[in-house]
Amino acid sequence: MSRVVVVHGVGRQLDTAETLLAEVEPALRGGVGLALRRDSTLGRPADGDTVCAGYGDLYRRPGTRGEPYYRAEDVEPGFEAELLETWWREAARLDPRIPGPDTGPAASPGPAPRGAVGHLASRPLTVDRVRRALDALTRTRFFGAVSDRLLISDLKQVRRYFTEPELRSAVRARAAELITPETRVVVGHSLGSVVAYEVLCALPPGRKPLTLVTLGSPLGLAKLVFDRLEPAPGQDGTGVWPAAVDRWTNLADSGDVVALVRDLAPRFGPEVVDLPVDNGSDMHSMRSYLTAVETGTAIATGLAR
């Protein structure tokens, strides 16, 4: 019946909707179970109620199943470089042990040397600077289990979503086709929260209102994400409220580097309920977000309506 639709984030190219569901459904049931211990009047997903919008295969190159072996030289100037430095700066802010962009030999402004691959914040982004960023991020608790290759792949997936209209449309179609008149809750994790938001904005008004739950969302990140949304924010700088949504709960771990702007109410309106969660050492993990009682309560509340 697809009463709950879950949209994943980047890095799931080898998963299908079915393999994702095997991971997502127990975690989601666990979080809802914790919520029901506090309030037994809330809703509970039945067997077959939860579906996942798998779109990782859309990122695969024809004839392959994985990503190329990316190196620092493959980080493109512009979007990828800016997102990398944004993550780097936030990781250094959260963990004083991590050397940030403004420390070390590459911190001083100057003319772009040979080998420069881009330009950020009035500083040339050389290959050495990219390597410093990757070295710093892969030493953090957040990215510690991620290789340089996968980290660069994540950068490219986010960039491609915002810069390749056909891919963007195809990704959104995977989520849109699962939202039926029986759907009550849409959950979006990481980039999946952007996909979910844009799909819900495109739904026509007049249907029974939905509950939106965003987890570790980058929706509030100015310039790179917020200003690139479809539909675009208004002239007053406020994001469009999805007409099909009447409840929106946003959850973010304080150490989640992707959820750089953790409170979305200032961007989208006071109706957004922003809640902090503690995911332990797996700050951005979809599973950790789903097993949180706060997430379970948001989902179960939507199902009870």
C-alpha cells in the first residue's frame, strides 16, 4: 500500500529498492516501536506498508556497476570543490583536532599555481589542497569509514543531481511513482530529503495531507542546495512549502556534517518542527536516524491520522 515511502541518499548504486527495504524496514519499525512505548495511540506500519525509492542504479555508467577510481585530481572546480570545502570547514569546527581550511601552508591567498583545479573563498583550490581536505575528512568520526574514492563519488552524485536535469527528473520519478492516495508519510534521508521535498512540491493540492520527515538533510545549505531547489525559494528568501504536506519534522544530529544547517524552520517557515537527535558515532547513518525514538514518533504520528 506504500503508506510510508522512504527516499535514500547518495552512495547506494549497488542497491535496489528491495535490498534497501531489507535494511530500512526493521530500523523504521524499531523507531516506531520505541515511540509506541511512550504513546500507544500512535500509528504502526503493517506488513507491506513501507517501500523504498531506489535510484542508485541511475548513477551507474553503462556497462558498469561501480564508480571509477577517483583521485584528488578528479574533484571538479565549482560545485564539487565548494561542497568539499564546506564539509571540511564544518568538520574542523565540530572537531578541534581536525586541521581546517584556514590552517597550514595552503591557507594563505595567492595567485593560482600550476595544477590548480578550482577556486574557493579567494583561495586557489590546488590538488594539494584537495588532498588536505580529503585527509582531514577521512580522519573525522563522520567520514572515518569512507575512502577518498567514495567521498569524491558522493560529491559527484550531489553535483550531478543539481546540474543534470534528465538525471534529476529520473531520480524524482522513482519516488513520485510510489506516492499513492494511501501514502501518509514520506521520509527523506540526506540527498533523499531534497528529492522528497521536490517531489512533494510537485504534487497537486487537494489530496489528503502528508507528513514529511527529513533526516540529516542538506536542504538549508545556501547556494549549493537551498538556492538550487525546484521550485526556487521566494524573493523573500523563504523556501516554498509543499502544498501536499501539513506536517514536517526535521531531525539532525549535532555532528552531522551533511546537515550543516540543522534547523530548517528559518528557511521554510515556523511550521517545520526541528528536533535534535544523537546518533552516536554514526552521525549521518540512515539506520541510526530511523531507530531514533524522535523519528519513530514523527512517522507514527503521521500514520495515526
